[in-house]
Amino acid sequence: MRNAFVRALVELAKKDKRIELITGDLGFGVLKPFWEGLPDQFTNAGVAEQNMISVATGMALEGKTVFVYSIGNFPTLRCLEQIRNDCAYHKANVKIVCVGGGFAYGPLGVSHHATEDIACLRAIPNMTVMAPGDAAEADACVRALVETPGPAYLRLGRGGEKKIREGIDNFAVGKALKARDGERIALFSTGAIFDEVDSACDLLKNEGFYPAVYTFPTIKPVDRDLVESIAKDFELIVTCEGHNVLGGFGSAIAEILAEANERKAKALTLGVHDRFTDIAGDQAFLRSREGIDGQGIASRILEKMRG
Amino acid sequence: MNSEQLSWLIRRHCVEMTHRARASHIGSDFSATDILATLYADVLRYDAKAPQWRDRDRFLMSKGHASAELYAALAESGFFPVEELKTFCENGSRLLGHVSSEVPGVELSTGSLGHGFSVAVGMAYAAKKSGDVGHKVYALLGDGECNEGAVWEAALFANHFRLNNLVAIIDRNQMQSLDFGENTLELDDSEGRYRLADKWRAFGWRAIEVDGHDLNQLKSAFEEAGENAKKEPHKPTVVVANTIKGRGVAFMQNDVLWHYRYPHSGWEYDDAVRELHERIPSGVVDPYASSGIMRVARPENDGEIVDDHALSSSWKSSYPEQMRRVEARPGTDERVHAVIEDKQ
């Protein structure tokens, strides 16, 4: 996914010299195609994220389209106030790119688990928040963000994500995309957790359930129309994210469901259980511990459907 | 309008604006007033009728709490009607208590310290990348603001990218919101060998130290900054302007009380206006009280002012002499705080 991001950005930046990429001294190897291919549009701002975000703002206010790259919580929580006061308030054309949403850097410890970023960034006015589920979605997000002026947050997985679908038609910021047709249950997925959602569907098939699956490359603005329409027709809406259940994607959906006039669907919010993960583990292990691996997701859905 | 006239008018507006709005930071306004007056009268290139003119010099007020003086400087420089200053902090006004970019001539909204400087660095960097050599970027920081780590991140970045189109100005008034800077986070070293300007030099900057209330020195410093950019094109310039918080009104000077306190009705307001009128430059008319204030009530010994939120010791005139720095070497008196000489 991160390689798709870099590939797309290199292609776009070759055509549009206003595009700049700033890294906070991270992206070894990953950013090489951009660094070597477009050295005049590349900056390493050093290990200084607060300054990096404000510098990006200054450059954006002077007409640049600035992508800022780092991992985990470094380009978000470390410099949240700079994002709010400088980027977002001034509607600066800054795109903050984080590699390693959720438990992508699982074994590295809590400092490297990005599990509150969606909640924080979503709460800031003017921000667009995106979390693609595979390389194709990441590619589409980058292209859309270049076309959409203003501040945005792009949350990427680390790589190796399963391909969701053949080709994306009519990609647009703020629109969810169907990944599977189904009935009774609708599964909403954002970001790299799609892999687990997909496995859960295969398990549920054996139990006689055929969930529809939608991916949400955009978390803010969220696809309200789709959520409202699904809420009318389906029995259960399940959200799944590699993020705390508080304030994230599930909360964004729950906010709509709470106000929906015609609603049949019950809701189930799956994610990290508002706790720090203080034992070592890779992404698969930590997801399973939080019940957001394929098996865990399937079990929670079965519990809910069978009461 | 010359810088002396502009300087007087900024102070006069600040008294009026903070008084009407019951707003804070007049002390911070006053320490940087002469810097702003020099910039807007003699240094910055701008077109008040076209605030977004591409080749304008960018000025960013990183110490965003000193908003009243910036609004006053902009209004007097023609960016918007002077009359509007009266709406400072009123419901519905665009003149927010911390610097707002909704106001014509303001490049960036600020208020949280350590942001504006980094944005200025980004603007200077973008100009370099685009080959825009027609303008400079200026940022005014408080010395208390230099407590913020982001300031030093930006100082590193500006050096690394050789931003000779950038001029930082430090309003070195030695005082923060609760106390003297040296009692808070000292910016000079404990042995007095390396001062704040030396820190910037060590970060790769050219540093110029001036009396921040001497309009000629300030103007020369900015000219020197311009020459430096050519002579030493690998260096950004910082002007460390030694100033006095509250400068211009005797009872506000060098007193932490006036970081937050506004001039109350009665003797505080009256005496401030009276004192400003002692030094009104020729050609300037006070827009609020053209003949000044003749009879000034005197403060009462146990007036309400002594119960203000500052430490009571800070209101006593003996306060500066009694304050001591954190003693690095106990048993000596070398840490006694020296009050800045008022050269007035």
C-alpha cells in the first residue's frame, strides 16, 4: 500500500511541480523513488515533526501541494496542535500521510501503535480523513487528494494487503465502495483491516451468513447516504477498524445511525478495546487479541445474530 | 507616517483597545511596539490595498498574544479603517484576542507559541524553491516563546536550508507570563558567557543585538539583515531586540502584572494616556482624546489593583531587586537580578 502511494505520488509530482514531499526522517527505501527521481521536490525535515507540519503549512500557503510523510503517531499526535492551528484552520493544502495505522508496527510497542489517530484527526474541522484498504484504494486516494485542495490525513497500512477488487470505478472522496454483495449483515471496513473482514466473511459463509461488505476509503466526510440506506435494509451493521472503538470509524457510523429516521439495523463496533497493548506481538497476533482478526470478527457477528 | 509617529499611535491604540475590551497583553504589546513601528514604517514592502500582493514581504506575528499592536500597526498602515480597532475582542468582531488571519494584512493566525516561526520558515523555504527572490519573510517571536522546542526545530531547519531570505526578531523583554524569564527557563547560560544571541549563532544564524526601543538601531539592524543576506548567503538573520515589557508607561514597565492586566478605568487608564502625551510626536493627533488627560486620579494604597492575579510581590516596586535567579553556586550574590536600565 505504501509503495502504491509512492508510485502514484511520483507520477503526479512529475507532472505537477507544485507537489512536494516532506519526510520526518523516515521511509528508508520506501521513499527512494521519489527522493531520487524528484530531488528538487523532496525534503527531509529531520526528526522534528512539529516544525515539519508548520513548515508544510507555510509552503502550502505559498502555493505548494505538500505531502508530509512519517509513521505511526509521529505525523499526527506528536504535532496535533500544529495540524489544528496551522494546517486545518488555514485550510492549507497539506496532506499528512501516516504509514502504519493500527498494529502495523505491532512488535515495536505502544509508541508505534496508531490507534487513536482517526479519532483525533476526525475531530478537527476542515480535515479530510482517508484510510484505503489496499494498494488500488491507496492509489485512488492519492490522486483524489491532489485534486482536492485543503488539509487531509491519509492513513496507510504497511504493505502486503490483499487486493480487494478488480479496478475501481467512480472513486470519489466521501464515497464508500462495495466489495461484496450480501444480505442481512453489512460489514463496513476502513483501512488495512479489510484482510480480516474478508476472512470473516469466508468463515460466516460456512455458518450460512452472507454479509455485504463495503470499504470506506474516506472516513471524513463519511458516506452518510450509503449508511442511511443500509440501515433501512439490513439487520446488522458491523464496523471494523484497526483503531480504538472510541471516536474512530465505528463512532462516525454510530453518529449517523443514532440520528437515522428509518433504521432497522442494529450496530456492532469492532476495534481496539480502549486499552494499550502492552505485550509484544505482530499485527496478526495483536488483532486476534483484540478480536479483530477474521475469527474474532466472525464470532462476534454470530453472537450478535444468534442472540 | 514615520516610525516614531507610528510607534506612538500603536501604544495609544493598545491602551484604548485593551482598556475597552478588558483584554490582556498590553505589556507584551509595548515591548514590541517599536519593532513593529520600524517594520511597518521603514522596512516591510507591502500594498495595503492589495494585501495578497505576490511580492510583498511576509510578516508573521509568532507571539500571537500581542494582537492589539499588530492590528493597530495594520490599521494605521492603511489595511483597514482605524475606527475598527474599537471593536477589538467585541462579540462578532474579526479582531480576535490572538492574531487572526481574517484581518487584512495578517499572514497567519497565531496564539499558540512556537507555530508562526515554523510557518515563516516554510514560507521562506517555498520562496527559495520557487525562485521567488523579490521578498523576505519576517517573524517576530517573544523570548518566552523560545521556551518552545519547535522554535529550535525551526532554527535548525532554517540553517540547514540556508534561508537567507528569513529574518527572525526576538522581543527580548526578559519576562514571561508569570515571572522573569531567568526565573522560568533561562535562555542565557548559567555563567553568563553565552547569551541568547550566541545560541542562535551556534545554530548557524547571524545574530544582531540591538536596543529594541531605539528606532534608528532597529532600522539599521534590518538594513544589516538585508546586507547579510548578500554577504553571507548561507545564513538566516536573527535580530535580538533587547526590550522592556510595558515600555512607554512607567507604572507598567518591567512588571509582570501587566502581562495580563488591562488599564482599568480611573488612574490606570488616565495616567497611561497622560504619560504617552508627554512624548507625543509632532504631527500626531490622539484619535481618542486630542488634548490628552489633564487631571489624573492617583492610586489608593489598598486599591483593587493589589488584589490582582499576579503575585502580590510583583506589584511592589522593590520586586525586581529582591528577585534572585536559581542559585547555581550557593552563597554568592551574583545571581541578583539586574533591572534593565531605563534609558528614557
